[in-house]
Amino acid sequence: MSRMSGREALTRALLHGYTGVVRPGLFSMFGGDAESVHEQMIKALGKLPRQSRAGELAFGRSKPVEVAGITFPGRVGVAAGLDKDGVAARAWAGLGFGFAELGTVTAQAQPGNPQPRVFRARQSHAIINRMGFNNHGAAALAERLDGWGVERGNNALGIPIGISVGKTKVTPLEEAVGDYLTSFRLLADKADYVAVNISSPNTPGLRQLQDAEHLRELTRALVAEAKVLDPANPVPVFVNFAPDLGNDALYEAIGVCELAGVSGLIATNTTLSREGLVGDDQALADQAGGMSGAPLTDRSRHVVERIVKHTDLAVIGAGGIMTPADARAMFDAGAKLVQVYTGFIYNGPALVSGINALS
């Protein structure tokens, strides 16, 4: 049996075990409350040893790739939101991930929106959430990473670490730049790249920062600050876009990012659309929040295709990557790397293993 066929067999076994045994158990815990299950999963992962070489061998790694001057040992990473406060940051390498994006964190700790705020659309393989950047704050994440000896570029956790920063809810939009800079200054020396989250639909007014005027001020300030903090080797800045931007707004935002000197783009965040909900899941259509998962697969890929036709900036593809075939299509669309969240919830480590097996 060839190595590839062995990898495929392992991936199938992992998928069968997870979807047939593990996922039903997880989804039934805490009366089916998705957020409670998520919190317990992250806490459990956080108690694992720093990184398991055996786990890395089991889940594999794809070929290394260099993006924005960073060498990524694999092309699939943890998307922002899965591990907001970095509790499980030491576990991701051992599960086969090639990088992890922690956060989104804000300058001030905040509880997020009222509960319940996470809803599984099981038939649609989707999740609707209105979390609202609940996190312990940028300073707390910096302290946690300090305790593990994490510094930019030292791979203390076995893989590159990105950190997503967002706006504190109580900060007025006109003071957003200062709010982002506070988080940026606390975390830039811990992050291999910093992702700027301006596209979550769950913080009032946040998506206005995708408008050219606001985006220009914010990106210029962050790129300039990166040069101040490390003139010889500024930390790369990535910007995360929503899937709901029209062509004109998207192309204008890309141009702003290019002129500001950002290193790359992430496409995409969750969508406000409810297209793709099927069966009983349609009862969730009126729930406020962003939707992720399978209904976003084509939409996110099309955004990536539009982006790569208009810029040479590196693109990280995210949104609706539920299968290795979805990742393959995202790579074919021009993404250099991909990130998973909802696909990992529904399909577990088999998804990572399958993506890593892609040639």
C-alpha cells in the first residue's frame, strides 16, 4: 500500500470515528448547547501536552509554503474564533495544523453578546453565531503567550501563530484606530502575523471599517506601527474581509490595502445571508449573527477568485471548507493557505489529515 493510500485510509477511519461516535456525543452534551461544548473542548485541548509528535505524524503535514516571509510547515490552519484566548494554542500543532490564528481579541476584555448566541444548523452543516468578540483582552493573551515563551518567529508552539485583533464594542468608531493599536502593540512581538478583523457582523458598526476612508486610516496606522516596533522586520499585517462585499467595495478595499502596505488578505468571515439553510434549519434563518459552514463554501471561494484577479497580495482562504475537496478548490482559486473552523467542528481532525494529504 502506498503512503498516499495509507493516508487516505487513515483519513477515512478518522472521519468515520468522529462523525459516527465522537460528534454525536459532543453535540448531545450540555443539552445540546453549542457554546458550552465548545468551551469544554477548548479547555480539554488546553490540558494536552505542549505538542504531540505522534499526533503530528498521524495527522500529517503538507509541504511547507512561504507566505509574507513566514514559513508555514503546512497549508491548513486554525481560523480565528476557534481559540479566542489561546487556551488550546499548544495543542494545534499536534493535530496536524500548519498554523493557528488566535483571537479575535480586543483592547479591553468583554463578555460579548447575550446568550444563547451559537446555533448549530445540523442538516446544513452550518453554524450561526453572534458571539460579539467575547474574550479576556489582548493583555491576557499576551501574558499567556509570554508564559509559554512565545516570541515572533521562534515557533515555540511548533507552528507559526497569527493573532486576530478587533474593536472593543464600547469604543466609538471614530476611536477605532487607537483601540486596534492598543492590541497591536501588546501582541505584535508574539505574533508571526496580525490579522485585522473588520468584518465580523456581530459588533455594531464594525463592518463600516471596510469602507475605504476608515480602512485607509486603520491599515496605514497599523502598518506604520509595525515599522516602528520592528524597523528591520515589521510584523506582517493581514486584513479579513466579509463575503458580503459587492465588487466595487471589494476592489476599492483591496486597493486601499495595497497602498497601505499590508501583507495579505483573509477571505472570508461569516455571512449575513441565510442562503443554503435546508430542511428544519430554515427555522434558524431569523437568528441574528453570521453564518459559517457549508452554505459559505462557494461564496467564499468566489470572493478569493475575485481577489486574486485584482491583486498580487497573498490570500488565506477561509469559510465553508468542509472537505479536502473544498480546500483543493480554494487552492485552485488562488489561496496560498486555508483556515478551518466549522469544518473542524463537523468533521474533526480527519479534515486536517485529508487536507494535509493533498499534493
